[in-house]
Amino acid sequence: MDNFFVPYIGKKPASVCINGHRLVILAHEKDMLEDDLDLLGADSVKKFKTKHSEDEHEKLFGKIARQIDGGIVIAPEGVGLRDVLKNLESELPWLQ
């Protein structure tokens, strides 16, 4: 089984807009998100368990992406949320 932690605001996934891209940042570690909920505009973190399969991951990611009409980023383990956001800001092209 794989665990994914997703930031939420109320009943919806909390998204951030970076260079015009609407994204939800997922993590394998709950603390990585909980420590900086304010950076994501979130008020809680929900845990999702999936089978260790690409199909199961795609179903979960697709559902979340549709809820925010955006994309999904899985934060690498051991990297702080501030660093993930900073990297995305420098790497993602600008969209208008």
C-alpha cells in the first residue's frame, strides 16, 4: 500500500497557483504538509491509501486534479515544502 497526504481547505483539495499553473502538492510524509499548511492555504491534511499500482495512483491523482481543474505534484521525500514551491516557481514556464 502507498500513502499519499493531500492538503485540504474545507472539503476541497487546497491548490496553489504557480506561474499560472493550478496545482495540488501531495506528499508521502504528513509532517511535510502539516508544518506549512499556511503556504498552501490549507486547513487540514487527508490521508489516502492506494494499492502500489500505477492504475490506482492515476485514479486518485485524476480525481484530485478534476476537483481543482489543475495538476498534481508529488513532493520528493526529505524536501521541505518551501523548497518544493521555490523549485516549481523557477522551473515551471509562465502561463497566461
